Amino acid sequence: MARYSRSASKEVESAMERRKKGTLKSGPGGKGGTVKSRKQAIAIGLSEARAKGKKVPAKKKTAARKKITAKRKTGPKRKAAAKRKKKV
């Protein structure tokens, strides 16, 4: 089964064409600078397809997961250290 719909690939294709013309802008509402990177143009095309409800896999949440795992690793140690200080 296909991961991306044909209409989603058309969105990416149009974003790539806008990048070549120099009209593709980054940032919310296109208020940022012009996009020059291929990867950034593809990401913008995919996010536009997602917003329109096309069949595109969900974004990876790597940064959020890293924060959660970091909190899990540091959390219990700090609590244990705080309890030791209170007892003494």
C-alpha cells in the first residue's frame, strides 16, 4: 500500500516548482525568507498536503520524544537526592 497519495506528491511537486521560481517562502504565512533548499521545499509541500487532508504519514516527533526521555532519565535521581538532603 502506498504511503503517499498522488495528490500529495502533486503538492510537493508544486512546492518544488515554486522554489525554482523563487516564490516559495518559509515560516508561518510565508513571512520568512525564500526557500533555497530542496529538503525544505519537500517538507513544505508535505506539510501543505497534510493541512489539506491528503494521505501523508504523520510528522516524526523526535524532538518531543528526546525531551520526554531526558526527563525520565533525570527525574528520579533528582527526587532521590532531594529526599536524602531532607533526612539529614
